[in-house]
Amino acid sequence: MWATLRRRPLFWLCAVALGLLSIIALFPGPIAGLFGHPDPRVCDLAQSANAPGDGHVFGTDLQGCDIFANVVYGTQTSLLIGLVTTVLCLAIAMVLGTIAGFYGGIADRIVARLTDVFLGFPFLLGAIVVLNSIGTRSAITVALVLAFFSWPTLARLVRSSVRTVRDAEYVQAATAMGISDRRVLLNHVVPNSLGPVLAIATTMVGSVIVAESTLSFLGVGLRSPSISWGLQLSTAQSYFQNDPHLLVFPSVFLTVTVLSLITLGDILRDALDPKARS
């Protein structure tokens, strides 16, 4: 797989973009201080909606806060929600999908019906209903709600992947040798089922970031004083004609992040496909 990936210029482009975004998310204060004010909540109404210039490389918002600092801290929030949601979904999907795919029978039927119930709820509508009933909406709260409605699709993918590996000759040989189910699962089934799942999980991080931004844009996601790209876009939508910089810079960061994640997921999926490598 690595031999395939390292020959793809698009892979390195996505890796560099995501690496830079990760550094920004890990060290938002020092990064924000390089080109503006290190604290996104320090505002000056006398500088309301100033265009990009000296001291504020991305300009200021309506409250006179530094847009660059807000975009930087929004990177931390968006990546946190995307990663936490995906990790939770992956953990649930690996447990339920592996049980359903490896053992089949009644376990498979129970997991199948459970995923059908969750898939019966429209994703955004379900998230809106739950978030509207919650008083405090932190990044972790939003991540938990998104994970609650996102895991079934990933669980079905895990189940399908496990069923394919379960019928492989090396798994049947290990079972015939009397090796316990736990060892067969941990040593053979799960490791060889992770490839396509991890590729989809990478794409899922981008989808979750879009979902969080959409919910915050609609006013049912994060709320002030939280900082996110969706909140910035929601505030800027009415002022785009007169002050386009309010909308452009958060949109650029959101677009680059999501495109990098989705493209990286597609590249990983192609690299993990034996037919694509042959």
C-alpha cells in the first residue's frame, strides 16, 4: 500500500494540507499570534468589519475580533468534532459489525434490525431534534449526537468486510487448528478487515465536519462563545456583499479541510483495492 501511496502526488498534497491543519489545531494560540491577535475573543468595536490589512491579515468581524484567530481556533473545534465522532462511530461499528459478520445467525439479525432503526431517522433531522432538546452544546456534545446517528453505515461496512475475511482459507485453517475465536478475531479477522473501513472512516471525518458546520450555520449546532467555522459563516452570510472577507476565509479553510480528507479517503480506498494495485 505504501509503495502505491508514495507515488501519488495528490496523496502528498493532502498529507501536507492535513499536517498543517493539525499543527494549527494543536497550537492555535501561537499560530494566531503570528499574523494577528492570539486571543480570538479580544475585540475592538472601533475596528468593526475592517478589511484585511496590517495587524489583521484576514481582517476583523462585526465585533472587531480578529478573523484569522477565529479561523485558527475554528480549525481546532472542527477537527476535534470530526475525529471524536469518527472514533466513536468506528468503535461501535467494529464491535457490532464484527460480532454480526463473524458469528452470523441471531447476532447478525439483531444488529441488522438495530441499524435499520437508526437508518430510518434522517441524519440531519435527527441531529436537529436531539440538539434542540439539549441545553448546553459543547464540541463534545455535538460530537456525541453526530456519532449517535452516524455509526450504522460504518457498522454495515464492517460486517460486510468481516464476512469476506471470515470465509478466507487462512481463517478457516486457524479455526480448524482449534484456535479460539478471540485469537482468530484479533490476529486474523479484524486486522484484515480494517483496510476498507479505515479508508471510509477518513472520508467520514470530512463529512462530519460538514455536518457540524451545517448545524451551526442553521443555529442548532454550536453556540457562542464557542468558535467554529459554521458559526462564522452563519454570522457573515448577511454581510457578504459589503464585507466578503467575513465569509471567504472560513469558507476556504472549511473547503480545503473537507476536500483533503475526502480525497485522502478515496486515495486510501484505491490503494487498498487489490485490483487497483495490480
